[in-house]
Amino acid sequence: MTALNASPTRRVATAVALAAGATLVLSACGAGQISQTATQAAAVNGNQATSGNIALRNVHVVYPNSEDYSIEPGGSAQLAFTAVNLSEHQTDRLTGIKSDYAGSVTIDDKAGTREIKPQAALGAGNPDVSVPEEAPETLSLIDVTLDDIREGVRPGLTFPVTFTFQNAGDVVVQVPVDAGHEAERHESEKSPDVAEGHH
């Protein structure tokens, strides 16, 4: 029997068998592999998390924009975020921030306050980049600095930061690092320009 004379039922069965085989082959390609991008995130957009009535939005490390900050190990970096209190009646308060990727975290209340009134927000970092459009009009700004940062705080990667609130409790966020306007290029022997120089 040729393919032209095959019955419609047999052609459908053959097509289904081929599709199933292709699915098995393709799914096996990634079996047991750990994706290189498993711990990577977009370097521009901040992350978010919600616990109780507190919604954390646009959480990220601001790429160093002055000599006061550096993402090299031992340096200090600004943490940007907006914490929105979704409750209509209960005030909450940010009591602390910590991360295994920083020796300590400094919270400077400035003229603001760590208290977040109902339907209000607490922001840190550059307000132009850390305050989402949907944030309440009532916004208190503070400065948060990650001091003595560890290896692994790099654009394109995330690291855990724990926010502690009086009522909402602990909220862990995987925080990305802003890539800045021009990400630094890291060259190795596998880089095309460097490899050509060895020939």
C-alpha cells in the first residue's frame, strides 16, 4: 500500500504517532538539566511579593550612580521598593530588612516614617524609578542601603531579601539588580575579541 492509497484512519494514526514521538524526543532534551536562567531575572524591572495587607512592588537594587555606591563585594548599594498598605483600617510598620548577601542593612527614615497608614505607601530609592503608577498618593520616602554586599549581587541575577513588617510579618523577595544605562562588559578568553588576540 502506498501513501497515496492509505486509508484516512491509518494516515491520522500515523500522524498522531509521529507527533507523540516528537514530543517525547523534545521533552527528553531538557531532562535532568538545570537551566542557566533559573536564577536570572530581567535586570531592569523590579520584583514583587504580597503578604497580608502589604504589597511590595518594584523591588530592586539601584545600579550605582555615584562613587558612594558599588556592587563590588564589600561595597554598598541602594535598595529601591514601594510597600503599599492595602488595608482600609490597620496601620503597619516596616521593622527591618536583612539579607545574607549584605553584612548589614541601613534604614534612614529621613523626614519620612516607617509606618504605613491604611491605603498609603512607603517608598525607598529614587522615586522616579521605585514608585509604580498605581501607588497611593500618600507616600513616605526613606533611604535603604545594603552595606558590605557579598559576591553574587550582579545585574541579571537575583538574591533573597527579607522585609519584616509589624503585622504582615516576614516577606522574602528575590531581588534583581538594575543593569544601569550601560552594563559593564566582562571579557574572558572565550570572548571573540580576546580570543582573536591570542592567534
